[in-house]
Amino acid sequence: MRGTRVDRRTFGRLIGAAGAGTLTGGALAAAPVRAAAPTWKTSGTTVTALKSFDDTMKSFMQARNISAGQLAVTHQGRLVLARGYSYSDDPAQTVAPTSLFRIASLSKSVTAAALARLAQDGAVALGTPVASLLDLTPPAGRTADPRLSRVTLWHLLQHTGGWDRTLAFDPNFADRTISQALGVPMELYPADVIRYMSGQPLQHDPGTTVAYSNFGYQLAGRVIEAVSGLPYATYVQQKLFAPLGISRMAQGWSIAPHSGEVHYRSQYTGPTVLNGTGATVAAPYGTFSMRLQDANGGWIASAVDLVRWASAFDAAGPVLNSTSLGRVWATPAGIGVNPSGWYYGLGWRVRPVTTGGTGRNTWHTGSLPGTYSLVVRTYQGRSWAVLFNQRDDASALSYDDIDSLLWAASAKVTAWPTGNLYPTYF
């Protein structure tokens, strides 16, 4: 993914994903798959006018044998659909509208908003160089790239910091390499990754090329801690989630689930990065470290939480004022809109809409072993969030198709409900 010369579908498959082999430092072995016949179950209020969404989720999940899914839909600021879906051979499994899923790179909108809020409060300027806020001293025997001193907070949040995993590697999934280079044990801490990367070269001059960077968002999380004086998650929960009434969202764990969290599935296994034993584990449970994902992909949430979160970007409110929203939707300086008609703002992909209306469509996808997620905000005043407990690791059927399918489901609605389900869940 070099510069802005990547189409929407390709970027969608790359965004938030590292590739199965990269995640474990080598090839992943296929895990056994149970063959018992699954049954279909739903939860939440059935809304006849929105049957097209239920039908889409059922056909999509059954075609891919997805055992747990969730969908929430809003219209003009009202929650009109909140559903859990189960397609499982376990008769005890029920996915509720408030069940929790790892959301992977949907977390980036949270981290970007946190820095925008700190700038709004006068605690930091987004043009501040990262090196003036964090210790970026390289390991002994390594030299910092002189361009590192020019990387700003804007660059981190718009993926223009100069790191390019397609030309090098993604350090958030290079646990063994970093452990061996620094002589530190696994499980790694973010500080280990930052120290290692402080001695690695950039692939581009800062501010010249859009190249998706999980590491940039990991740095952003540490900046939030340095500026606010609070742990990353604490700042987010106090300043961003609490004003919106969001209390379920939390940082996910590598192994033990939170109460109400779904089980993640993958056909793959691989060696753990949670210690140095090299033990083989299921891909979602230890082939990557949730500790390293915190600011770039570490949150868990329900779909209703995510559309509530997305509502913070509809208009100035208790989280972000109009100046901050302008920063969120700003195009990367000197780069602008790419040839496919969209750009990366602060934690969101943005497509300006000028034909048949004005405004913007904004969205983000997320992907980890055992996780696929998508949030969409439309210029017509609708939004939806969809979550699954597995991803298309080697499936012939793309999970990216859920994007166009949900747009099609929305287009089939002839009369939108007038009620509001938000009071049921908040």
C-alpha cells in the first residue's frame, strides 16, 4: 500500500490486518473445524420494516459459517435496529445485542478523537513533533532516522508518518524479532516496540505518503498518556465514553474473556507470543498480543456501543466541538483526496459526496484473527456497525462484501421506523 495509489477494496482488506504469517512470525497451521450442523438464532427486537438487514446477516453468516454476529443501525440519530445473531452447533450460545466483540482497527477512531480532544482542551497541538513528547531513543548500536524528529501528531493519525509495512514490516506483530533484538522476554510491552522502532528507518519522508500504520497509532496512545497524565484507557473512558453514556467498551485481553464477550474462531493455530515457550495456540488466543494493540486495535464493544460512539461525529457535542470535527475530517496536507475519491482523516476513511447530495460517507474496518468489524456513517444521516467473531483467513468468500450488502439492505427500506431503541441499551 504505497502512497494513495490503492483502491478501496484493497485498502479495506489491508486496514487493520497484518496477514496470517506475519502475525506469528511464520506459517500458521490449519486448526480442526467441527462438522456438527449449526442452528440459526437471533436476539433483540424484530423490526419488520428492516427485514432486509436481518436477511442480509443470515445469508452472509450462513454462507461463511460464522458462528457469532451483531448489527446495530441508526436513522437520523435514533437507534432503530439492534440484533445479535448466532449460527452455531452449540445450543447454549446466544449472541445478545450487547455481547462484546474485539473491534480491532475501529479503535483508531477512538485514539484519534482522544488526541483531538486534548488539542481542543489546549493540552497539545496536533502539529507537535512526537519526539518532543516521547522518548524515542534507539537501542544501543542503532541510530535514529533523522526524519523521525519531523513526525507530528497529524502524521500519526493520518498514516503519513513515514512507516510503510508493505515495504518493511508491522512491528506490532513482530514480537519475536523485537524480543530477540532487545533481549527482553515476551509478552512485549508497547515501550519495547517503541524502543526498537526508534532505531529503524522510515520508508517515506513524513507527510508525503499515506501508508497504513498500526505503529503510528500505538505512538499516539503513548502521547495521550504523556499529555493527559492518565493511562490511555482511563482517559478515553472518562473524556470520550462517559459523556456519551458508553460504559461497556473496554480494553480486550489476549486470553481470558470479559463478561459477555464472544468466543473467537479461526481455522489457524500458531506459536504463542505471550511467552517464550513457542506453544501452539488457537490463532485468536495468543498468536498476537492484545497488550500491543491497545491504541490501534485493542477495544472491545457491542454494535450498539459503536453506533453510539459514531454519533459523536455527527455534530458538535459533549466530546468534540466544531473545530475538532473539522480536524477529524481534514484531508492530509499536501496529499488530499486519492484517485479513488476518498482519503484518510483522523481515524476514519472519508469519501466526500457531491453528486445527489452533499456531505461525506465515513467508515472503517477492523481485522484480527477471530475478528472482522465495520462501522459506516452515511451522508443521509444513517449509520451501522457490524461485528463478527471470525474473519476470511482463507475463505473463498470475502468478508469485505458485507459493506456493499449492508448498503443494499439500507436501500431496500421503504419506511424507516420512528421509534428509538437507545433507552433500552443506555
